[in-house]
Amino acid sequence: MIILTYHNVDAAPAGVGQPWLYVSPEAFAEQMRLLDKLGFRGVSVTEGLRLLHSGQADRSVIITFDDGYVDNLIHAAPALARHGFSATCYVVSGSVGSYNAWDADALGAKKPLMDRAQLGAWLDHGMEIGSHSRSHCRLDLLPPAAAREEISVSRDQLRSITGREIEHFCYPYGGFNETTATLAREAGYKSAVTTMPGRARSANDLHTLPRIAPRGDESNWIFALQSVVPGGWFLNHSMGRVRRRLASLAS
Ligand SMILES: [Zn+2]
């Protein structure tokens, strides 16, 4: 099963670092329309894992958002709701209502994060909230006691902010190892996602799930290939390697 990763659903500001983290509202709406037209449903992590483990995942795609940007609520939620889709947003519990302090300088962009009321509105759209740690640091580089606190305190904080159980985790920067996976499991999360590319299978360790990140600078044909064609993500990955090799030979 494919687990898609998005960050910002907004126009990328001119000169911003890592512009591919931005998928425009128009491209996102078109991607959701494509999934629907091809007979796929976008679902939350909870629903997707239920389908995966009951052998019914072949027409569904899990949709996730990292960090908790306000633009997810403004631009993505209505596009998802239009098709009856759900999704999971991984929120940094210590930055609710603030901005991306962890990479604002590096990206050259202060991006607003959902506050308590906006997280409530996200849930009211039928969406889900997971944890993306308390302060968005590299958990695999922290001493285990500090990593444990980031993982478990964020769960408590988000539970008290949202009034909901927080059952899924996402490693900031995709930084995980055996220890962090164990800590996520011990904190009571039912799953944790990484940035390793790939398709999740029912045999996958639930606390090191792979995902696919649609790039805002690639066409929706590539999106369709990655999302709905079995093995498509691998095919696209291989094509990327071929393209890079050809480019290096030509230069
Ligand atoms: Zn993040």
C-alpha cells in the first residue's frame, strides 16, 4: 500500500529552499481528482492500516502531511473532503500555532503551523492527527532518554490539545533507528512512518513504514505512476537514476 507524504500545499515562494516540498493547491486538487477517477480512495493511517491488514488495501492510498502547516487546512482539506477522502497530519506538539522554527532559516521561509482551533477544524473535516515529536529534532541522534521524552510527551500534549487518542507517529527528518522504533512502540503508538521510499506491505514492521513523497516540481503523470501502478514508485525511482546517469554522461 502506498503512503503518500506531503508538506506544504501552497505555491512555493520565489527563492525558497527545497521548493519541491510545496505542491500547489491546483496540483494537489488534480492529484486527488486523479486518484478518485482511477477508483482509489485516500484514507487516514488508521483506516489504511486496517485495510492493509484485512487484505482490502488494493484500491486505497494513505495520505499523510508532515509538520502541520495551516495551508493543509486551507488548501488540502477541502480538496480531500470533495472526494470523501481522509488523511493524517503529523503535528509538532511544541509548535502548535507557531511556525517551522527548526528549518525556517535554512529554507528562507517562516511557515505558519495550525493552532489549537485550526487543528480542531482539521479533525472536523474527518481528518486524523498524529505526532511528529515535541520539537522536531533528529531522534536517532539524541540520547535514548531524551528521544523517549520527545516521543511520549508529544503524544500526551497532542491528546490534551485535541481531546483525541494519538495513535501514529512520524520521525522528524526521517531520522530513526532500532532504538527510536522501540521507543515509539513502547510509547503506545500503533505505527510510525519514515522517509524510506517504498510500498508498505502487511508484513512490514509497523514502526518503520516506508512512504512516497510526491514532488511539487514533477508532473501528475509521475504522481499517478507512483501512487496507483504496482511497482510504479520503483519504476520511477529507476527512471530517475537513468535520467541522472544520462545527464552526467552528457555533461
Ligand atoms: Zn517534519
